[in-house]
Amino acid sequence: MMRILSSGILAGICVSIGGCIYLNISNNIIAAIFFSIALLMVCYLELHLYTGKIGFIINNHNKKDLADLSLMLIGNVIGTVCIGLIPLNIDSQKIETMINNKIALNIP
């Protein structure tokens, strides 16, 4: 139980650091490479990232799996909040542009 929670926290930290690097690099290709490295670290270290595990719940849905998913989601949130509380100089205009571009996709 604690292993899943701590692994989830570390996964949240990795993804958050990758996201912060992505937002601070102006070259989108290099930024994407660094974010990909963060995701590869999650895979290499076999950390518990909610978005990487939720797809498997369809085939195996028992109470233990749901409890594990809940723990890893809580851990992911704790890890991302920890990084989010660090004052960083991130360009809010880039974030706003990214959000507007996603909204403009208008996927049904």
C-alpha cells in the first residue's frame, strides 16, 4: 500500500518536472523530447502513474485494483502539487496559448 502511494508520488513528481521543463523551453521539439524523457523515467523506474494504469481496469476490475488506482491517483496528485508549489518562472502566455489551442480543436 505504501509502495503504491510513494511510487505514485514519484511518478507525479517526474511528470510535473517534465511539464515544467516543457513550459520553459521555447523550442517545442526539444521541449517534447524532455517531457518524453520524464515519461520514460516513469516507465523505466516502473512508477505508478494513473494515466498509464487506468486503461487496464476494463479487463481486471476487482476491489483491490480500484483501491490501488485510488492510491496511485492520490500519490500522483501529491507529487504534482509538491512541484506546483515551487515558485517557478513559467510563461503564463504559453500555457494560455496551449489551452486555447486544445479548446479550438473542438473534438466531439
